[in-house]
Amino acid sequence: MKNSNGILQKILAFVILLIVFLFFSAYCIYLFERSEQPNLFHSIPAALSSVFLTFFTVGYSDMYPITFGGKFMSIIVATIGNLIGIACLIGLFWGTLRVGTFLRRSRVNLSKK
């Protein structure tokens, strides 16, 4: 399989940065919320589940931050999650257009021969 323009390296770098961001966010929310809500944010994996739900969905009401720092981190996580989701949709749409344009051009070139 030919790796044109290092696309696999770019995808791997993106996934690694995303994982680092999620763990960093979970650690920050854990630091902010552990003293205020010790029964909900008792560990970093518990905070990670809250960050994961906030990043990929809107989040659930069973775990939510109550401190200013925790709320601020949740806003950042939700915003970045939504922007990445929008970017993925735009990328899929643009890729579909480019593939469609490529196919139309190749059909035109084949019909001229």
C-alpha cells in the first residue's frame, strides 16, 4: 500500500495528540473537582469518563463539574470536540467532492481515447 504524502503519519500524530489532550483534560478536571466532589471525581479514570463523554457527546448529567476551573475545562473540551467533529464532516464532504471530480475527469479522459 502506497503512503502518499505521509497520510498515515498524519493520522497517527492526530490520534496521539487527541489522546494526550483527553488525558491532560481529565487530569485537570480531576485536580479541580477532587476536593469538591470526592465521590464522583475520585480518580483520573473517573474524570476521564466525564471528559470522554463531554468531548464526543454533549455529556450526561450524572457527572458534571461545579468549580470554575472544572467548568472552564469542560467548555474547552466540548468546544474542541465539536470543532473536530465539524472538521471531520467537512473533510469527508471535501474528500467526496474531490473523488467525484477525479472520477469525472478520468471518465472524460478515457472517453477521448
